[in-house]
Amino acid sequence: MAEKVLEIRDLHVTFDTPSGPLEAVRGVDLDVSAGELLGVVGESGSGKSVSFLATMGLLPARARVTGSVLLAGEQLIGASAKQMRSVRGRLLSMIFQDPLSALNPVHRIGDQISEMLRSHQNLSARDADKRAVELLDIVGIPQPGDRARQYPHEFSGGMRQRVVIAIAIANNPKVLIADEPTTALDVTVQAQILEVIERVQERFGTAVVLITHDLGVIARVADRVNVMYAGRNVEQGTIESLFDHPSHPYTRGLLASLPRPGKQRLKPITGFPPNMLNPPSGCAFHTRCEYAADICKGEMPPLVGFGDLQTACVRAKELPKSESFV
Amino acid sequence: MSSELLKVTNLVKNFELRVNNGARRKKRIVQAVTNVSFSVDKGQTLGLVGESGSGKTTVGRCILRLIEPTSGSVEFEGHDLSSLKFEEMRALRRKMQIVFQDPFASLDPKMTVGASITEPMVVQGVPGDHSDKVIELLELVGLSADHAQRFPHEFSGGQRQRIGVARALALNPALIVLDEPVSALDVSIQAGVVNLFEDLQSRLGMSYIFIAHDLSVVQHIADRVAVMYLGKIVEIGDQESVYARPTHPYTKALLSAVPLPDPKIERARHRIMLEGDVPSPVNPPSGCRFRTRCWKAQDVCAQEEPMLTVRPSGQMSACHFPES
Amino acid sequence: MSKQESTVLSPRQMAFRRFVSHKAAVASCIIIGLLTLFIVLAPLTARYGVNESVQAPPNSFLTPRAKSWLGTDDIGRDLYSRLIYGVRVSLLIGLASAIISVTLGALVGAVAGFRGGKFDDIMMRVTDLFLAFPFLVTLLVVRNVLGALPWLRPITGDMSSVRFIIVLFGLFGWMGVARIVRGQVLSLKEREFVEAARAVGASRRYIITRHLLPNSVGPIMVALTFSVVGAIIGESTLAFFGYGPQAGDGATSLGILVGAAKGAVQTGYWWLAVFPCLVLIVIALSINFIGDALRDATDPRLDRGV
């Protein structure tokens, strides 16, 4: 059993907005094992990005975060700013959707990687520069020595994302969190970036958390999947199990709404994404669920084992056997 | 009587970039669309797919003359649009409309939903009180009458997109250009909006030009598909043929790159990985524009530009060494 | 069912709420409101006439006391009353010239931004030209040049008149507004709702009036408030150097009163310096706070909703 590098327990994140408190994350439990690629799937209001921004300590001060986040045994919630600065980039890294805003336009690419290296490791400038070029090579940038001396605007979108990945893995972190890293990229470039992430994983043994709304991407690279809705986990499991026999109505609805070859009519999930200022009571999905019963409006269902999956649907046993989507 | 609604022939759009390169001022030409030709029949849906720089969005806007084409002709119901003056064009605009990608920017935040939907009729000078029509349109797209008094910011992305559709339908157009209409929406909401498009088409019989980069959605809704790369159509034909038996290497690579929501298939697939990035449309490669990333490229590809040729399976593609 | 079950709030109502959450701005509104009340009801609120001497010379300088709340000047005129009449004149100058310059600037900016191309280039170079001249020097030169042209007299009045100053500030205060409005129009012009209007055949005029200007109201209002402050301070500066509006009958402006502070500082009649300057500071700060709050309240990014 692989060791757990990231353990999140009962994570709650609340924002104070002019319209009142908004609880974006309402009790999330999550584990990431060493070397695995965990896919986190969800739509607007699911809290998937906020959960990991909270883990990284990147939320604004007015956000209230409670719960426990253990990274290789170290507690991150409530850690001091100094502690977090030491953790970020060294044990835990995060990359985002837009590579251009992640890079400083007035510094050369090589310098930005070296800076990351030297802020956590005791390297001379020359060694750091050398390592920077090596990293560019690992992420697949051709002529890395020359390109290290260029500026971000001289790179295309896909290349920039590779650079961002290079910076993120420079110090060999235990966990890399990728928040919609390919959403803004063309599909052929997306394929390249996913391949880079897989390659990096193989080489360094980094655990990766891939946050996305694209189930195809998950199907391609993830080992395990975590489905989130309205600030909570609703289903968890291995990729094969989840796609073969999803147990939660939301996951089923999501899979059923995807266009597939053949011209059958698409089956959307009725209703609208939840308003997190005033989410529905109990299981937040009950307003859109075709299997909703009175019990669903009561308490928020916990995540419990169900066969080889974990599900937060109290009626999971009673649901008809799901059609396989594979 | 011909069932051909729209005919585009050799459409070209070049943009001028004024670049200040130090002391010298160079004028760069961005060849956004180069010699694009296709037609759309009544009640048909043409999918236009491509990645960034393909020119698909520019084609959509040129058809509606929201952008003026550099050359080429766009014939709508037999009329050559480029020869029309402002007033004549305005009369034809009733019949061709557009739905945009960004549900947040496509509605004026200061106008009520009802006012936005009524705007086409007001601008076109349709007389009378339009409140009945507004209610009819709102219900047609799955919203309710009391939404008319509200403002865009009170609605979710999917709802705003439906409002945009209602506005596009206000004048009963024969052709609607759908410019990435579901890309900005949540996946579970996309299906509902796509169903709406299909229902409207079977009810009202209009044609669609569905511009998207999401190949799965296009496969679902389109009758015919045109694949664009760097301003040119590289493959065009029936949806089934193009998806099942792609003849152009780029189409093949594109289809191979799209991740399918099925782990077993995904892990087993042989993926064609394209090297490098899409070249800049400022200086497209000579000959075949795809040759810099094509694994089959030979000398002839740089010297001679391939023309669209009919293939055995029925579609047309522009390649010297087509796939079979 | 829409996203929020709460009451329908129009963008205007949302902006109002945002404005009201700025405490400083609300306080400023109250202050300016009271001030306006005072000066509008002038004959009632002022204790004496603007030229009325309370204490005949010699020994006409009175320190603040019951007879004259803020003291008197060299001719024994009550400072408090003169301040009321003076602020009235200055606010009038500020408001009138701001309206002129904002109207002019908004038109120039909107048309330049919308037409684009060469037209935009030319308009912007003209704007730059106006901006290139140092404000005060230009004012003084133009003042003397325009004032010497007899055929302008009927429109602008005499060089020293209030009307002249209003025209002057109006003619030289539009550039900032033009730039702001042009920027706003440029960014709005490419938004899809404008394209949608073009797609149904809307004319240029329709688009400017129905879409671009309403969505530029925020920046225009902000520009208006800052223009008012600029004009009031500008008038004070001119008056400080002796070029302010003069009229023989003792009519005064805030600027003139502030200008008199020059001499007062040396002679020790402190009230003649302190009170007019205090009033000027309060007015300028208040209008600035209001302008800041207006800018936040009408931030178009917030039109997206929660």
C-alpha cells in the first residue's frame, strides 16, 4: 500500500461576501498516495479549485479555512506564512490554467526556473542555470539551452505551460497540483501537455492532483478519481470502477450527458449548478436528482464505501444498476 | 428550386498588423482565412472545426459581414452579400443571425433581458408591441416569461446562452452561426443547450454553422463537417465519413488527440502526437500549411499546395499523401 | 428559476448600494449637501451682505467673535458671509465648466474611439496637443489673448467675468474625459453585445447612444466629479495670482478669498487665511471621496454579478 503524501480531512472554506457567508468547501476528505495521479472532477460551485488553493495557503486572508491538511506529516492549516513559503515549491507545487499570467514577462525563462531552484536549494547560480536547462529538456522544450535565454512572450501557449511545469517540479515536490492545466490549450497541444505530466510523474515519482471538468482527460491519465459537487466529495474510486459502474447519480448524470458516437439524444442533468450562497439542504444534488427522496433533503450524506467505490448517496443500494459507459 | 442556402467561394480575409519593430515600421499580414469554399443547404448543420489560428471564427463573422472579407464571395439565398450596401445588407440580416461564445459578454448588462431580445425587432423597424413575442421566445428556449424584466447578471451562464439564442431567433432567421456556443458552459449544462439547438432545428428548419473546437459535440450535431487548419479547409465531407475514415493527416491527428471519456479505449489507443505548435498565420508555411507538423511530409508538400480532391469515401481533402 | 431568489436589482440599484457602502463618500455627500443648502439659501444663511462692512476702518480687522463668526477683512466685511457667497460662485464655476468639458470630452472620446483609424489618430493628437501645454501658463496666455478679442465679448463676457472663466476651463478641461471615454468605448466596441447589435443591422448612431454611452456612464460621472474639483482649485489658483474673476461690487469667489490669504499670513490676521483654505480643502476632499466611491460603484467588472 503506497504511503499517503497528502491527507485532507474535513476541510471547510468560507468566504465573507457582501451577500453573506459563502461556504465554498463544506467538509472534504481526500487522500493522495505517492506517485499516483488523482483526478478531481467537478463543475462550477463544486469547490474543487478552492480546496486546493486552501491546501496551498493561497486564499485571501478573508477566507476562513478549517480542517486538517497533512502533507508528508506536516500540518498545513494554520501554518505560518514562513512555513508555507518553505513548503510551496519544495514539497507542494501548483500550476494553473493560464500559463502566461504565471510567468513574469520581464524575466528570462531560465532565470525564472533558476530562481525557483535557488529559493529552496543551496545552489550556485551556475549550477542552477545548468539544472534549469536540464528541466527544460525534461519537459520537452527543443534547444533548451537557447530557449532558456528567451522571454515568455517568445513562447507559444503549449510551450509556456511546459515551462510552468518545469518551474513547478524544479525542486522535486511530493505533490503537484494542476488546476485545469489544459483547458485553455488546443486539443493537440493538450495531448502533448498530458504526456509531459505523465512523463514527469514516471521520472520523479511525483503525485499529481489533476483538477478538471473534462472526463476525457481523466479517462486518459488518472489512476483514481474524486468527483465533487457543491463543495463536497460525492464519489471516489479507481478510474475503471468509476466509469464502469458509477454509483452516485451526479456522476452518472455527468457521464450520460456527454456526447458519444451515434446520434442518441443527449441526456442533460436537469436544473442548474448550485448557488453556493444558499445551497440546497442535505444532499445538495437532490434538487436535480431523478432518484431524490425525502431522506435526501435531511442530513448531508457522508462518503461511505460501496463495493469498490466510495459514494455519498444514501440511496446508492436502491438505484437501478447503471448502464456502463464503456 | 435549389436547396442551397449559403455558398461561400474562395473567401479570403487578411488582417494587417502594424508592428513597431524598433525604428522600422513593418506591416505584417495575418492570413486568417485563405480561399475557403463550402456550401450549406436548408435545414442542414455544417460543423466547422479547428484549433486556434484555424480561422474558423473569422469565417463565421465574414459570412455575416461583421468583418469585411478581403476577397471572395458569400452568396446567401442567391444574393452576393459583398455587393450589397448598408441598407440592403440590413434587410438580409433578418435572415442570418449569430450566437456567441461568451454568455457574459453577449448581453448588454444595462439592458433587461426583454430589451435585449426585442432589440433585433426594434433595429429592423418591426412595428408593434413585442412583449408577446418575447414571452414566446423565452418559453421556446426553456425560460419563463417573468425573466424578461430581469438583468443578465442574475442568470447563470447556461441561461444567458439561452437568452442569446432567443435573441437570435427573434427575426426567424434561416441561418444561424453558432460560434462556440457551449464551450464556456459546464459539461452537464452543455447537453441541454445542444438538445435545444436540435429541437429548434427540427421545429423551425433553420440551418446552422456550428463552429467549435470540441469535436465530440460537433460529431453529435453536425450533418457535414469542415476541418480547418491555419486558414484553409483541409477536409470537408459528411460527418460520418470524416470521423470514421479521415483522409487528411491533420484530421486524423486531431481525432486522435481528443480524449474520450472511456478509460479502456483511452489507454489502449495509439495516439498520434503532433510535434511543435501551430505556426503563426503571419507567415504560413509554403505549399501545404500543415507540412511542418506532418509525419508524412515530403519535398512536394513544400513546393506545391495540395488542392481539395474527392476521396473514395466521399469527402474531400487537400493532401498529396492522403490517409486511407 | 434564476440564480438568486432575492429581489430584482437593476445595475443602477447595485451601483447605488456599492456607493453607499463607502462611508467617507456618504459623509462627503452630506457635507456637500449641507453646503449647497447654505449657499442656495444665501440671503437667509449669510449674516451680512457680501460687501457690507461690519466694522468701519480703522481697526476694521476683527478676530472671530459673536459679531462676526469668522472675523472680518480689511474693510470690515464679515468673512463668514463672504465665504458663503464666494463658495456659491466657485461651485457655479466648477459645475458649469465641468459640464461643458465633460460633454465636449465625452463626444470627442466616443466618436474617436468608435470611428477608430485615422480619425481617432487625429483626435488623439489634438488631445495630446492640448495636454502638452502647461495648464496655468496656457490659461493665462489664452485668457489675455481671448480677452483681447472684441468679437468674443458677447459670448464670454469680460476677461474678468465669471462667464469667461467658465468658458476657459470648459475649453481646456475636456482632454482627460476624452481619453477616459475613448478607452471605455474601445473596450466596449469589441464586446459581443455590440457585435450582436451590428448583426441585426444597427446603425453607428444607435450603437453609440444605446450601448456605448449607457455603459460609459460610470467613468463619465467620475470624470465629472474630478473636473469639478479641478475647476474649483484651478479658479483658486488663478485668483491667488490675481487673475481670478473680479467684479467691482465686491462680489467674491472662494479663490479670491484664498488669494487674500497671501497677505494675511504676513500680517497675522490668521482667520483670513485659515478659514477660506479649510473650506477649500473640505470641498476638494469631499468631491474626491465622492468621485472615488462613484468609480468603485460603477466598476463594469462588477456587472457580472456575484
